[in-house]
Amino acid sequence: MIVDTQTHWFSPTLLDAHAELDEYPRVRRSQDGYAFEVAPGRWAPWGPAFTDLERQLEGFAADGVDAVVSSSASFGDVDRLEVGRARDVAHALNAERAEAERAHRGRFYGLATIPWQHGDAALEALQDAVVQLGLRGVLIHSNIAGAPLDSEWCRPVYARIAELGVPLFIHPTTTMFDSSIAALRLILSGILAENPALTVVLPHCGATLPYLAGRIDASHERPYSLGRRLDPLPSEQLRGFYTDTMGQGRETLAFARRFFSDGRVMFGSDHPFFSTERELGVIRDQLSEPERAAVLGGNAERLLGIAAS
């Protein structure tokens, strides 16, 4: 079974909500669907490849992918919306994902969107998405409308995610390297230590953190940093994260496989931004048969509690 753990479907419900905003990053409607302001003043088409789920699933099937884990990627949160509007949009998105799971049973698994900018609203949306709708994971972007992931109002939300036993998937927002800072904040703030059952998925072969882990261990207890020694060390906590294979380099993937604990590396293609077929080829060329089976599907099946049909 092949499970792609990093795919992105942008529901028109989300894009229409973003079109209400007048600050970067903006969305506008176009003849082909939508256009997104990917950098200030620079627009890119967000056409059917991004918004048409049926088309996406047909493409995955043609590439031999059996199941996908789907979220709205960069620019795909509701954190800039007014809280009441964000709550409504999040519920609508999660209901759409749950309906897609029913319509494509065993092939589609959606990550929950919650309004992280407000603790009570986030808890309410989380409960609805996981307990009522049955979604199996939660998405958080690498900052919350500019606020860090260790903001105090988020702590009860992390505790509840841990209680529910679903993984937390980090994804970059408008800056690519922000996911490294986000994950490190979860460690240095003590959030992971407070919630040992919290499972975190850090994408893109762990971003920059595996390569900086020794430096972080050596520096975190210095007076100019945290000022005290963590036990376990930051690198040991980081090794317990899950990651995906979307590093787009043989050396990067090889290092991630050595760094992360056994069973923690999962296939991810970052579709539709990149080619699923190409990323599958990287895995097949580089991994031995037993490891290939685990990375392409087995590790994700275990994490998300899914099984081959």
C-alpha cells in the first residue's frame, strides 16, 4: 500500500473566505478558478489542480498511490479571519473533508483545520473535527497569523490533541524555514515534555533541524538561550517526530533516514506543487525493498490507524 502523507487540496470554501481579505497574502477569483498572491504583488494561478479533489484522486490512482493524507498547505489556514468567521469556515472545511473520506473510503484522509488564533474556538473546532467528524489528524501552520506556536493560549489545545491520540502535522506558511523555528519552539517551551503522548509530524525531511541538532543541544542551556538543560535533549525529542520524504535530494533523504527514529519517515509528494510520480521514483531508486514498504505505506498506516483494503 502506498500512502502519500503530504498532499494539498484547497477547497473553494477556504479560497472564497481568503478572497474576503485585503492584505497579503490575498486571493482573487480568475477565469481558471483562483489566483493566489504567493509573494507581495506576485500572483500564481490556483486552478483545478489545486481545487478539484476528484481530479487529484484520479491522478493519484494513475500514479499508483492508494491513499492520501490531505490538507490545505501554505496560505491554507483560517488564522487571519475574525474568530467567528474562522470557526465557521473551519467547521465547513472539516465537514467537507469528512464527507470526502466517506465518499472515497480508504483513499482519502483529511487533516482538521482549526482556528488556532483563539484557544476556546480551537478546542471547540478540534472536538468537532476529531470526535464528531472522525478526522485522524490536525494541521497547524508554522506561525499563527505571525504568533509563535508556543503561545500560551495554545497549550490546552496541544493537551487535548494528545488526549485524543491524533497526530499534529506542521506545515510551513508564507515562509519556508519557519517550520524549523516552529518545531523547535514546541521543544524548548516544554510543550512536548508536558504532553508526552503528543505526536508531531514535521515535513520536508525535518526541515533544517536534523542538520542543526548538535548545535542546538550544545547551545540550548547557555544563558543566551534557554538557560537550563533539557532532559531529554532537544535532539532526542526531535528524533521522536515523524517526517516525510519531501526533501528533493538524495543526500537530504539519506540523512533524514539516519536521523529520525525507526518507523518515523513517511512518503510525501507535496502534490500538486510537485510531481507525485517523480517523488515515488526517488523512493524506489534509493530504498531497499523492506525499507521501501515501510516508508511508502507501512509507517503511515500505523500512525493513522489505517489498513490496506
